Amino acid sequence: MRNHAPLPARGGRKAAGRLKGEFCTLWNTNASLVRLQDYGVFVFDPSRCFMILRRCCLVWLSLGICAMGGVSSLSAQTFQGVETKPHPQVQIERAFPELKITRPVILTHAGDGSGRLFVVTQQGIVNVFPNRQDVKPSEVKTFLDIREKVVYKDTENEEGFLGMAFHPKFAENGEFFVYYTSTQAPPHTSVISRFRVSKDNPDQADPNSEEEILRIPQPFWNHNGGTIVFGPDGYLYVGLGDGGAANDPQGNGQNLKTLLGSILRIDVDNTQGDLKYAIPKDNPFVNRKDARGEIYAYGIRNIWRMAFDRKTNVLWAADVGQNLWEEIDLIVPGGNYGWNLREGTHKFGEAGVGPREDLIEPIWEYHHNIGKSITGGHVYRGQKVPALDGMYLYADYVSGLVWALDYDAKAKKLKANYLIPVAESVSLKNMPVITFGEDEEGEVYFTDTFGAIYRFVGK
């Protein structure tokens, strides 16, 4: 899924004390804590001790931030001359306040006119409920339960049920697609499968309808990516991480012969040869012998959520950083986004390089003194909050900050970056944001690791 653990800051001694308790249990591999394995620490290795100590210092830095009253003082980042400032007209409030869903890693809709919302647990349950703010827990139904097929461990929590996308013609064919880590051998295997809705109950999928489309071996348990989304062209786009560990040890990001470290584009309505899908003929590498034809873009570390702008059809992606920088990218066919030669707009490591014409720079980045693990969202195209129209909503999983990026894609120019404040009615001011999602009307929501769902409203 991602890299870093949530350290929700609430300010004052109580918050600092809570974080101190979380830090002290760091070594107990709690699900919400720092993943030491992500930095190569699988067994005791003196050469890695510095990396552990560095991360521990960052945790204690977060404690200090809490003691000083929260992380808002770190939110004033500047990039390309654009300074972040609070949004004067928008705030965050709880949505569906009576609901809490375990590790809600996906929020989406079926696009069938029903207005229903689907919220997926990382363990493998797809919940469905009506899109009403007063919805009761008793109204939440189980659409699909595949926990027996899904690998999820608190100690390896970048695996699990990570992606879900309804077919554009779901209302006609009842098809939807999922991305999950399979319990079948070998370990760390990602699977993309097709399921179908029950013929008798629209609120229940047929658990026996699974048809495996693609199987992707992963060398490690982390950096699995997992976002799947249908594009305006009807093809399925798949966001894959570089395979895990740290620093991209296998060089997958710059290797076109592997699917890892890339975004795929496949046709799930047709088959081709031995494949259970077809490769679109206009994919950028389809005629190259030294590349996988499925690849649409590459040089990716670990995209944690990507989404198409409903109005412009631009594909936005948030790529989780390694040492210092989190980034937002606009994805184009054939694009090389630089990993592991670049991190954000910076040279990465001894083998890294400076700016190059063949490497696409992010449109926005922020430093790890702001946050340490980006969660990508959506370009807002709803009707309820006009002040957000056309802005890209995103957050940081560790600092709990939520922003709206105003970017002119035609002019390729940043206009503003707004910090979205939290309403007084919300007790937790810095939520560990795990994912974003849209309803059928284009309203945007996000979830946190504690099971709550939030929405954006005008002041």
C-alpha cells in the first residue's frame, strides 16, 4: 500500500503522550506503526541501524511538533513560487457519522444510477450502503467477502484488498474488477480478477464468479500499488509499485521488461493469445521487443491512488517518496517519471541524475518536514463546494494534513495550494488519511485508519 505509519497529531500533552505510546510499541509491528521492513531491516543488520535511528528521530520530531500544538506550523510549504495557505471557504467534516468501517481502503460507486457507495476493507470485505448522511450501521450490507482469498497481516500491511473498479457498463453487464494479494503460493502475489453481481440481488456479488485476469509476482510485501481505474477510453489502468524493499533494489522503475514500477493499460473486454486480456494497439511500447506492451507509463515508485479528472480526462497520480520528497504527477502515455534516478525534482542516490528531457518532473512536491507519505485523491467536480471546482484534493498519511492543489493543466502552471481546515465538530484534527473516493455526483470523500469517513463542505 504505502510506506509510513500514521502519527496523528492533536496538539498538547495528551497528543504527545499518545504518540509516545505509539512510538514505544514501534517494535511490536502494530498495523498503524512504522514499517521497519520497508527500509530493508528484515533481520538485524548493523549497516541498517542508522536508517532505523533516523526514522526514530523523525518520530520524536513528530512528538515535538505535537507538544508545540500540532503540525500546522509545518504546512506552509512553497514550490515553484507557490506558497501554501489555508482555504478560506472550505472545511472538512465527518460524513456518515454513525458508520465506522475497519481499515476502509477503497471508497467508490457503481456508476449505475443507484447512488450507492461501496467501501472496502483491506482485509477483503466490500460493504455497500445508501448515500445518506444519516445512514445507520444496520443499513450496511456485505456486497462481497473474499477474506479467505486475501492476504492481510498487520506486520505486512501494504498487502491486502487494494483496488476495485466497476466496469463502465456495469449497469448492463454487472462486472467489476478487484486487485488483491492472493493467499495462493507463491507469497506476495498480486491478482486482478473480474467478478459479477448476483442475478437476484443488486446489493450482493456472486462470490463464485471470479475470473482471474492477471497475476503479478511481487518480490517483497511492500510497494504493491493497487489502484485500478477505468479510463475514459474504456481500458483498465493499473498502478503498480516498484516491488518493494527500499531504493528499488531490482531496478524495476527503469526496466521496461517488467510490469513493476509502472502504470498498465489493458483491455479487459477482449483476450489476446494466451492472455486473459488484450493489449491496446495504441499503447506506447506495444511494438518494442525490449518492453512489455501493457505499460502505459513507468519510472514509478509506489503510486498510492490515481484518478482521472472527470472533465478533462487527465490522469493524476500521487507517488509515495522514499527519503525526502512526496510528489504529484500528471500521467501521459510513454512517460518516464524518473524513479529511481529521481525523487521528486531531485537527484536520488549515488546513481541518480539531474533534470533530463526524457524524465518527467512532478507538478508538485513537498518535503518530509511537511509529511512523509502522500495519499492521492481526485480533482473535484462536484456541485456542493464550488470553491473547490477543478482542484486536486490530496493528503498526507503521516501528518494528517489535507490540501487542494489549484493547477492550470492547459497553461501548465501552478496557481495555488490550499490547506483544508477541519471543522470544530471533528475531534481528530490530523487524520491518518488512507484513501479518497468519489460518489456518482462527483462529491469527494476520504477515510482514515480508524474507520471514519469525511467530506468537504463550504464554511
